[in-house]
Amino acid sequence: MPATHYMLLMASWLLFGVGHSFLAGSRLHALFGGWSRLAYNLIAVTMTAVPLAILASYPATPLWHEPSWLQPIRLVICGAVGLGFLHTLKFYSVTGFLGLKEEVWPLTFSPWHCWVRHPWYFLMLIFIWTQPMTDTWLISVLCISLYLIVGSRKEEGRILAHHPSAYSQYKKIVPGLIPWRGRALDKNTRVRLETLALKVQQESLHIHD
């Protein structure tokens, strides 16, 4: 495949990453008000469609011959990732995340967050790296992985702006994307950090009132 095709694929993922990160936070609030989260998600889906369409339009060359015994293992891993993602939804407000309802989210740490700071990113990394590896997919997963690393840091910057003490302590305890420390956050520390974050949030709301 021509090198220009690879460059176009990388550029499309780069455009998605820059655009998605730029619009995160409160940038869309002036235009959409309480529906800014929903607008952000709809724009993200539209932007994701561009690199995926380019990826689908290019012929893919396998980088290696997958042995027959590996495919069922890979499928089991992907299934486990899917189940893991469904389990994480128990600890999120889905309507709030999608932007269907405007909410103020307190800083809390689910069982998943005791192991890794970004459970969804961790699961996504497993999922994308366990797909059949082709030349175009390798470029895509490298771009996606880079975006998850950079995007997680920008996301944490916004969290730290609201919870500088609690979240900075949490960062020192729990790994960001790979749970290499095991269950790093114990119950007592979790409760202490959540209490601290709630106190700061309540003081902030009282000041604005």
C-alpha cells in the first residue's frame, strides 16, 4: 500500500485526537448549555467515523499468520473485556455520561478505580491489541494508544483543577492505565480521599452560592 495511505490514516486519527481533546471540558457549554455533554458525544462519534471509514476502505495486510489455537483465546479475552465494560457501568451514571441529564459528579472511586485510574482506557487497550494484527490496524492501535495516554493526562488535569489534594494523592497510589500494582487503593484510603473530595466540592458550591 502506498505510504500516502498510511499517512492519511495517521492524519485522520491525529485529527480525531486533537479535536476530541480540544472540545473536552466546558468549551461547548457556551453553545449548547446543559446539552453540551450530549453534543460532545455526538461530535466524537462523528469524528471517530472518519478514521474508521478510511481504515475500512484500505486493503489490510496481515503482519503474521495467527495459529489456530490462538483465535479462541483472543475471543475469550475480548469477551471478558466486554463483560468487564458492562460491569463498570454499575459505577457510572450512564445518562449523565451520555449527556441525557446534567449532573454534578462527586469524586468517587469504584472497585475498578482501586486497581487503575482509567478502567475504560485499560479495557480498550486490551481490546485493540488483541485484534488480528494488520498493517493498517497496527497504525490505528498505535495512534489510539497514544491518544489514550495523552488524553488521560489532559482529563486528569481537569480533575485536579477541582480536586487538587484528593486526586493528587490518588495518582500517587493507583497506576494510570495498567494495574501493575494490583489492588493499590485500600478501603480506608478510598473513604478518606472521597470524604476530602466531597468536603472541597461542598465548600466550592457554598462559595458560588
